[in-house]
Amino acid sequence: MQKTIEKTKLTTPVITPEERAKEREAILAVLARAADDSQFLAQLADNPTEALSEYYTLTYEEVAALVSGDLKKIEGWLGKLDKRHATWLWCRLSQEKW
């Protein structure tokens, strides 16, 4: 008796331009808040996952990039950041011990 195995097609979700814009807005909101709110900036430094928990629309990849200070990845999504929006990322990168 032969079994027929069907291949399941894996599809990647289609993200509309509106959804992409909302994702970018969420990342920029975090970066702007970190630049303007020193208490939030300190919370990001101490416990970034907790600080970002209220930003429930961020994807796991976006949270990981923000937590790690992955400037290259974030600028790949958003374009070149101005000095204000890059505040948290530069603070995070300066915490790294090389």
C-alpha cells in the first residue's frame, strides 16, 4: 500500500504598504520616546524586553533589533536615522564591552 504525501506550500504573509508603514511608525515611536524620555531610556538600558512590552505591534525581529541596538538592520528598514532617533541605538552600542 502506497501513501501519497502532499507537499504543503509554505507561503510568506503579504504585507501591505499600510502595514509596513505602521511597523515603521512603531519603531520610530520607540526611538523617539527613548530620545525624549530619560526614564524610558534608562528602562530600555536596564530591561529592554520589559520596556518594549507595551509596543505589542512590534515583531519579534523588530524587538530583537531594538534590544540589541542593531543600527544596520533598523536603518535597513527605516533608512538613515537622524541623530535624535539614533539616540537609543548609540546608547545601547556604547554599553557593549568589546
